[in-house]
Amino acid sequence: MLFLLSSPVLFPLILHFLSLLPPTSARQDRSAPRDIHALSADHLRYLAEADPPEWEGTVEGHLGKLLIPRPVGSKNSTLVQNYISSVFKRLGWHEEQNPFKSETPIGELDFTNLIYTFDPDAPRKIIIAAHFDSKYFPDYPANQFIGATDSAAPCSFMLDLAEAMTPLLQSRRDRLRNGTGILRDGFDEEDAGETTLQLLFLDGEEAFKDWTNTDSIYGARHLAHKWSESFLPPTHPLSLSARRFDPTPSVLSTIDVLVLLDLLGHRSPRIHSYYRETDWLHGLMSSADKRLREAGLVEVESGEEGWFSENRYGPGMIGDDHVPFNQRGVSVLHVISNPFPNVWHSLGDDASALSVPAMNRWNKILRVFTAEYLGLAPESSASSGKRIPEDGEARRSADEL
Ligand SMILES: *[C@@H]1O[C@H](CO)[C@@H](O)[C@H](O)[C@H]1NC(C)=O
Ligand SMILES: *[C@@H]1O[C@H](CO)[C@@H](O)[C@H](O)[C@H]1NC(C)=O
């Protein structure tokens, strides 16, 4: 269950309160928009059409493996974890399992967060995250709750993204290793290569009874705390640079931004921008969607145009897995449909709640967004047999997108 603060009175109070807090360096150093090199039209098409292919139904591929009841600590949860792990092992990513026990209203349970990083030695990262647990219900038939939008579909987007990005990340790594990194037009691949991609699958987002501070977001609370106490070695580039406000940088300092996906995969989501400092990233994602639509690379269902709201910071804040990270100074882009899907926390949140065109569209939006954020252009994919023009890259800042 998610806790929605939408009171017009509360929201300004919260903003006021936040503005009184001293800025943390994690926020200060990285909130500034970075230069984004927009993908050319050819690269956009290449990425949209890259493997894995579009889905034709809701039960094929990764998603089919995730669409089972998978409450915390269940056998089905283990099956889902093993499946996710197998995908990343095949792709050659670094895996960190983060198991822990916690008291819950139904007793002590075993939780596991799953953390996958393409390059664990990179000093910085963008994290894309979703929760893989489904909400626990004690009795039949409610205990067959699937949580298709909540958040099986977002987890499957992350698996698609890992597959689509791996060849691009690999060829960048090869170029940087053999000294042929791209350097042109204000773009230095060596700099871009300092930021890697991490995909985070959180356990125990859902409350077992009613959403409270202690009965919700178990995995996120555990991990944010753990990372805040995991200090970087003195040789880490972030330790070496001047850190006036943050003399002992932790793993949290290595996070450029946490992009949290939740309640997605159905038709007509409404995506608002909740944080001033990541509004430019909301704009970047919205622009990716717009360019994909204009190029005819995504199927737009009737009555569906833009999903990304122009209203800024209007709809209040939504309690979710990002909160314990954000409270410790991590920048957050919260990609959640608001209003929630109308099947929310009901048995109706199963495969029938999902829209195949919407999910294919999300997969492509996330590919473009991630590639542009990381400065990954698919030019090195010549080995796949597709010819990609080397030139004609427009250099634009996020503001101009
Ligand atoms: C585990 O998943 C299967 C579907 O594969 C489902 O039929 C079964 O009820 C689930 N088990 C529990 C305990 O929820
Ligand atoms: C460097 O790596 C890239 C990417 O794999 C490859 O295309 C290129 O041929 C390599 N160059 C040299 C000189 O080995």
C-alpha cells in the first residue's frame, strides 16, 4: 500500500520543511543537469528495434515468470529471485544479494534485495529500481494477488533494459580498455564511462497489514541504512575530490539518481514530476516518449498521447521505496502512475490489467532514457549487421529537448 500525501495544506509545509534542511553534498554535486547528447533519429530507431523484441502477449518472456503470487519469504518469491538472477548471470553483470530478517506484523520473515551492476568498479551510477514482492494477503482467494502493475511489469521492464543495454555497455568497456574511446564534439567517452547502470530489485515494499513507517518498504529501509554506513575507501575518486559537506562519502554518494518505477504497465498512466532537482530527468523521459511517438516507433493506443504531465510538483508526494534514500540526500525520479491503476491492490491487478502496447512503449522509453543519460550510442553495434551512421549527432542540453 502506498501512502498518498495530497493535501494542499500538507504539501507546502513539506516543501518548506525540506528547504530548511542543510543541503547534502550528494544533492549538491549531482543535482545539476548533465549534458545530454540526444540520440540521432537512426540511433533512436536502432534502440527501439534492438533485441529483445517487442512483446506480443503478457505471459511470454520475462513477464510470464514474474506474474505469480510472490509475497515476502514464499517459495514463489525464491523462484522469482532465481529467475531474475539467472538473467543477469547470463548477461555477465555483477550480482549482490542483500538478505536480511525483519519483524513484521505476521512474524519474522526473510527478505532479499537483489542488486545488479554492469561495472561495479565505476565511481558513479544511475539506479533504476522497482519492488519484486507482491502484497501479502492471508486468505484465499485474495492470497492469489499477482500485482501485475505492482510491480511485476516494472521488474520486467528492467530485465528488458538490461538485455538491451548490455551490448552497448560492453562495447563501451572494450573501447575504453583498448584506448579507442569516442572523443568528439564535447563528448568524452572516458568521462561518460565513469557512470554505470545499476538495477535494483527491492523486497518487501508492501505492508503486511496497514501502511505505516514500520510496516512498509522493508527492503528499501534496510538498504538505504546499510549503504549510508558503507563508507567509500580513501582511494575512491569521490573521497579524493573535495567534499566539504560530506567528509565521509558512503555508497549513497555514488548514486547520481534513483529512478523508481512503480504501478506501471496499464493503459494511460499519468506520470508527474515530484522533485525540482530531477525535473529535467522527467523532461528527458517525456522527450524520449515524444520522439519515439513522432518517429512512429511506438504504438499509441487510441486516446493516448503524452503520459507525462506538464504540472510540476503539484500532486503531492507519494510514500514509496525512494523515501529512505531521498531522506538521506539521494536524488529521486519517481515514475509512478498517479492516479493509481483502478485495480490497485485487488485481484484485478493481474495480466488482464496490462496493456501490451503500453509495456512495449515503456521498454523503449527506458532504453532511450538510459542510453542518453549514460551517453551510450549504439554505433559500436556494427557486429549485429546493422549499419549505424557515425556522424550527425546533435548536441543538445536537456533544456532544449
Ligand atoms: C505460486 O505460484 C503459482 C503459480 O505459478 C500459484 O498457483 C500458487 O498459488 C503460488 N503459491 C502461493 C503460495 O501463492
Ligand atoms: C576496441 O574495441 C572495440 C569495441 O569492441 C572494437 O570495435 C575495436 O576494434 C577495438 N580496437 C582495437 C584497436 O582493438
